Amino acid sequence: DALPISPTAPLAVTTKTLVDAGNGTTPGYVTSVNIYDAFGALRQTQTDGVGGGIAVTDTYNDSHGWTVLTDGPWYTSGTPSTSLVTTTASGIPDRKITTFDGSGRAVQLQDYNGAALTSTSTTYYGGDRVTTVPPTGGVITTAIEDGEGNQIELDQYKTPPMVSGDQVTGGDRKSVV
């Protein structure tokens, strides 16, 4: 059978997986629907939720194809379908927004619970080194590579360094590799 193609609806693939709870109940099926965008990238997955409803995950890509936003899972009523379902940002308990530089490298990752920002991590690229500033409470690190891409040094900071553009200076650090 051919996949149904429509000029007015997204491509969707429905999967039914036989599951056995293992407790003597009759096996059943879990339905999952993957919905794709016009470029063939996964846009949304809808799966039967435990206890009813739908568990939804979303993926948003920019014009480069880089994933800039992921949602989920979040839950809603109904059953999985081949139509996109939406909700407000406040209804999504796990949202991640990624910002990229012009080379396609992730430079900032923000985590949200609903509309509230919960954490931010930032990455700075400077020639042979990559400095990662994790969310509050994490350890700031700088990884240094040789010309072949092998990590030759890993520094951990006890006190935050100063960052100006791609230059990272100062801070109390120790080399762990």
C-alpha cells in the first residue's frame, strides 16, 4: 500500500505496537503517529498516553534544518491523529530552545518549565578550545583540542572566568586532563 499523500496535509506515519502488560490482561496496541514537515523532518509525535489521552513531543527546525526548539512530552486529551495538535507554552513542562552560531554550533541552550526559564547553558568557541558554562551549580569547563581534533586538555574552573566574545580569560582553574 502507498502512503496517503495530500497537498493540504502533512505526511504522517501511524504505527501500532502490540504490548503485553504481563499481568494476565489481554494484550493491546499502543498507537503512535509521527508527523513530518515539508522537508521530511519529524515535526510532532503523538502516542497513546498511559491512562488515556495523548503524549505529544514537538520538534521545530529553522531554515538550516537545525533543531531550535523541542517540546515534551506534554499531554492532552483525545487519541493520536494525523493532524498537528498545539497548546500554549505554559502547558508544556519540558521545553528546550537552542541558539546556534553561523557555523551551526549550539551556543546557548535554555530550558523552560511552562513559560518559566529554569536554566541556561552557554558554549563559547575560540579556535582550539570550547568553554561551556552550565546552569547554576555546574562546573565551567574548557576543552582544548590539537589540530587533529583530539582533546589534549580539560580545565575546570573553581571561580568563573571573564568572557568577551570568544575570549575566555581569568578564573581559578585546574587541569584535569
